[in-house]
Amino acid sequence: MTIKFRKEKISIQNIGKQRFWIGIVSGLFSAIMISLTFNYFRELFRFLTTLSADLLILEKPELQFYNYFFSSLATVLGLSITISIWMTNNNHKRKKDKIYKQLSRTNILFTFWLILMMIARFGSVLPFVLYGTPGYDNQLNLFEEYWLLFVLIPIVVFAQNWFIVRLIYRSTKWIFFSLLICIAITFILKTTTSISPEILNNAYYKKFESDYNYIDNQINKAKSEYGIEFQENTINTLKKWHTESSRKQVIDLKSAFSKDHKISLDTIILQKIVIKNFKENGRYFRKNSIDNWNYALPKDILRQLKFYESNSNESKELIEILKEQIDLINTPEIDWKEYDKHSDTEIRKSFGIKYNVPKQIIEQLQKVRDSVMNDKKYDEFSKDLPELKYRDE
């Protein structure tokens, strides 16, 4: 009796022709389905962030990186299914091969489900505890800070798939060829199963289209009429609603008006945009607290008017701020049955003005309006100031 101690080369004959092709087909099918699942859940993940925060928008390099990551991970997980099926054959040349094959299947399937569980856990938790938290402003950028981890995960899964197989078969060539095939399938999956983020991006843009258009118009007007150019970062912050930088912008603008000195024209324009789009600072106090008012106090606007000539650009824009504040106070109440006929900002205004505008602000705004209307030097600008309308309590 001859006992073989030398490992055999892995081959289709040793695996079994039928089992070989079943493994290939099952692995390819699994890779495609896993890649599609990853990509669709990524978009669901981004949608969930909009429930309480701003839409998570990925930059092009970041999007490409994640597309390749999901495709490569799906490919090596598909390879896990393939090899686990191959290792179910009963063609054992050595007594310990049976144990190694069982161990190989156990390790491969354990890693397979562990990775899926990890992705599912992060995908279900992060939208609510991090990215979907009001105030999130990219404080944790996984792409920039942990890109190496994302690169290593598919490599580790690939190596794990072949680790114990090498105790059963000589498989150096198969490992090399499977690596090349996995790379090719990764590129194919990236091209065929990636989901365009523009679908969700465009839907989100449509939700705030009027607000974005107003911002762009005011930025262009400031450049053409006053020669003021705003930094790109400032414009991007204006187009956010719940980030830390957006809230800080609202707070800083109000604080600037409270100082007893002149403020710049660009600050005045920014305050007008913030009021028009009903941006908030995320702070809430007791009912009728003047601190609930997120914008420049009317009396502070009047003080700023006294710093400038009546025909100056600053005075013109300060009167515009008063007009925006009056329009905000005059926002009509919208019945919930008619929400589909109004923009998100109009609905937020209707709800916010009903509950978060202190009486002191209304009284103060009325006095400031009367003061401006009675001052003849502001006749040219103040003639368009609407009257304050009082809602029934």
C-alpha cells in the first residue's frame, strides 16, 4: 500500500467538472447580486441622511473609490462562494484532506458572512448616528482617513479564500490566474452595476431649486453691481442647511449685526440670503424667547442704517433685509393637505414662523419699519416695504 504525502495540483478533474462549473456560475451570480446590493444600499444610505441632515454628496474621486471598493469586495466574496463549492468534493487523496476541506469551507463562509454583517452594521448605523445627525459637516471622512482599510479588506478576503486550499492542493497558478480574473471582473462590475448618484442628487436639488437659484442670482448680482466676489466655500455653506458650518454662518451673521460698528456690504448680502432661505442655527429656547430669532435684530439693522448715507448700496441692502424679515413674518400658514403644492422652504417657513417667532421681534420690527417709513431720506428704498400682518394665535 502506497501512502501519498505530496499534495496534488488543483485541477478540474480533482474538483469535478460539474462541481467546477456550478461553483463558477454561483460565484459570478453572487458577485453580481452583492455588487448591485452594495450600490443600491449606498444610495439608500445617502437618502436616509436627508431625513434629518443634508444629503451626503460624494466627490468624484471619492465616488470612484467606493465604486471600485464595492466591485472588488463583491468579486472576492463571489470567489468565496466558488471555492466553498469546489471544496465540497469527496475526492480525498490524503486522510487529512477531508478535514482541511471542511476547515476551508468553514473559514471561507465565516469570512463571507462576517464581511456582509460588518457592511450591514455600518450601513444601518452610520446614517443615523453620524451622517444623518444634524450638524454633521464631514468631521469623519472615511475616504481620506481610512482609505487603506478599504484597500486591505478585499485583499484579506482573497488571501483567506486560498489560505487553507493551499494545504490541500498545489494552487500557485490558480491563485495567480484567479487574481487576474478578479481584477477583470472588478472593472466589469464597476462599469455595469454602479448606480449613478445623479438620480438622488437631482431629486435633492429639485427640492431646493428655488433656494439655490436665489443664492446664485444674489451672488451674481453682488459681483456685477457691487464688484463683490464670494469664496466658493461661503457659497457652498449657503447651500447647506444642517451642517455645523451652516449653523455657525447663521450665528456669526447675527453676531456681526449686534456690534456697534459698521459691517461690510458682503455681510449684509449674506444676511439677506440667509433670511430669504430661512436658514436656522439649530438652537431652540423657551417660547417667545428673543434668542429664538436666528437673524439680525430689527433694531440692529436700524443702527446700521444710521452708519451709512441714505443713498448708499449698504442702505439699499439693509432695507432689503427689513423687507425679507417682514415677508418672513407675513408667511401664510400652509395646511398640511397642500404641502405638495409648496417647496420645502415654504413649508419650513410656515411652520417655523408659527411657533418660533417671539412677540418682541414683531413689535420691534413694526417700530423699525415705522421709523424708516417716516424718514423721508429713505423714501426711494422704503416705498416697497410691506405692512406687517399678524397671525391669529
